[in-house]
Amino acid sequence: MPPDPEVSIAKAPLAPYAAMESTSRGRRHPEPAATYRGEYQRDRDRIIHSTAFRRLMYKTQVFVNHEGDLYRTRLTHSLEVTQIARTVALALHLSEPLVEAVSLAHDLGHTPFGHAGQDALNTCMQDYGGFEHNLQSLRVVDELEAKYAEFPGLNLMYETREGILKHCSARNARELGELGQRFLERRQPGAEAQLVNLADAIAYNNHDVDDGFRAGLLELDQLREQPLFGAHYDEVRAAYPGLDDRRLIYETIRRMIGHVVTDLIVNTAAKLGEVAPASIDDIRNLDGPVVSFSPAVQEVHAGLKNFLRENLYRHARVRAMNDRTREMVDMLFSSYMADTSRMPAWFDQRARGSDDRRARVVADYIAGMTDRFAIAEFERLA
Ligand code: MG
């Protein structure tokens, strides 16, 4: 019998391996405890109040912001990730406020124009240490949000920062101290971080089917060949003959999300039962991630991701837009590098020093831009 969510889930105590304030590695700059909030709730609130968070509203997920009002942006994507992660966290007795904080912050370092923008910026930064969006998300919360009198950045809890930094090159990991260690030692992050990583994949796999179909870049016949989509589509059609196409697609996607989320909860709960970790450090020391799909769902979910890569992210129309946005990022980078006073004074002043320093500040400035601001700057400087 499924548990009564009111009683068993919402009020159940945290699992011993959940992230907890009592075992947390804390904040880089110690602060007195908050009066009315837990520390992970406080992190979530700081993230929501940040400038970088508000800008997610005008940043591309797949479609450039001005292409239409109905497509996902980084903000609505982040909200969908949060909603999925919270459900799973409650079901597994993990820290809900921590997964909320990590989910809301996970894309803060994304450039304008989605992956094309980030690839372009990484190319521009080749001689200056490169550009990684995960690391940039951490830079945003650790340094770039200058809002508090007593410390740089948002001074978030260790576990929140651990969740934000989901990938990192060995070169950069070496410079991050304790937080970078796991990439060098190939250890795992806590369960909440693992969970947000998968909630991210569930969210984009499903909403990109919706957006891609709406944009006319994906055909129904192609989608039906995808096992995850096809099975649910056939089921809905059999149950509701005569349902119009739009509702049919929405109902299919809704069931796809339900299916993979349920699989994630059931499979992870079983694994946790076997391994019986006694603390978050036990989770960190396991050979591989404990939060995971069953092998069957893992396969169809990965299949859908590959399908989207081939057919949506590399679609001629998306590629044409990407080429255009890549040119804009290139041009902005060389323009600010040539004359840093083209940036606002706060950036211009910080850009003084070595070439590496200047390039990093220029990259920070460009990465922080919304799609529409980057386009306006490109037009101003052209
Ligand atoms: Mg994401």
C-alpha cells in the first residue's frame, strides 16, 4: 500500500544519510544561526534573492528567449527541476530544502544562448583557463553575487555548493580545496546532489520533447519510435480514443515523467535498503551513485537523450541560431578584451591586471548576460 503522503512522507524524519545541519561542513564564513529558518532554507532564500537567479528568466534553454513566449527558459527549467527533486527527496527522506536550493542554483552560471553560448565562451577562454558552466555557477554563488556586507558571494552551506558543482575538470578541481577533492579522488557527492543531477535530466528530457514538438522540429512519428514516448503514447491513445493531439502529447509527457520519477524512487529506495548507509559520508564513499534509475529505465531515458541530441539540439534551425549566437559571443569577447571600459565600471576596474585576470572578468560579464542584453550589446558595439 502506498504511504499516506500527509503522514508518512511530509512528517517522516530525515534518513540518517540525508544532509543535516548537525553533520554539515558548514559555511566558509561562519555566521550565527537563522532564527526562523533552517540553514538550507536560508541558502534557498539567498539564491532566490540573487541577481543571477532573476536573469534566468531571459536565458535560453534550447530556444533563444525571443523565439517565443511558450518555450522553457532557464528559470522555468530550474523550477521544473526543483519540483521533481522535491518530490523524490520527500519520498526518500532526504533534505527537501537542500534539493530545492541546489535545483534553483544549478544553472546560475549558464551563459546567454544555452550550450552554444557556453561552447563559444569556452573557445574564447582557451588560452585563459577555459570556461565551464558548472564551475561558473559556483563562482556566481561564491564570489560574483556581491550583496552582503560580511562576506563575498552568498556564503552558502558546503552541501549546497557540493550539489552545484556537479562536474569539474581535474585542473580546476585542484584549485577548489575540499570541494574539488571528490573529482580528484573520484568520490560521490551526497544523495541530494545526486538526486538534483537526475531531476535535471528528467526535466529537460521531457520538456524538450514538448518544446521541440511545439516548435515543429520534432515529428510525432519520430517520437513514437522512442520506447519511453511510444509506450505511453499508445497507452493514452488506447484509453482515450479521439483525444486531440495536443492533449494526447501532454498526457503522454505527464505519464513519462511519472514513470521515470517513480522508477527513480523505487530503485533508489531499494538500493539504499541494501547498502544501509549510516551517514552522508557513507554515501560519498560508495563506489558509484546510489540515486539511480533501474537499468531498463536508465536505457530508455538515455535513449531519449540521444534522440534529442541528434534530432532537436542538432536540428538545422537550432544550429543556424547557434551559429549566429556564437558569432555574437566571439565578437563581444574580443571587443571587451580590446577595451575593458566598454564594460560597466565595476567590471572595468576588476579587469585590470594580467591578461588572465582581464579575460576572466570579461567571461564573468558575458556569462551573466541575458539573451536579449547580449544581442543589444552586440548591436551597440558592432
Ligand atoms: Mg539544468
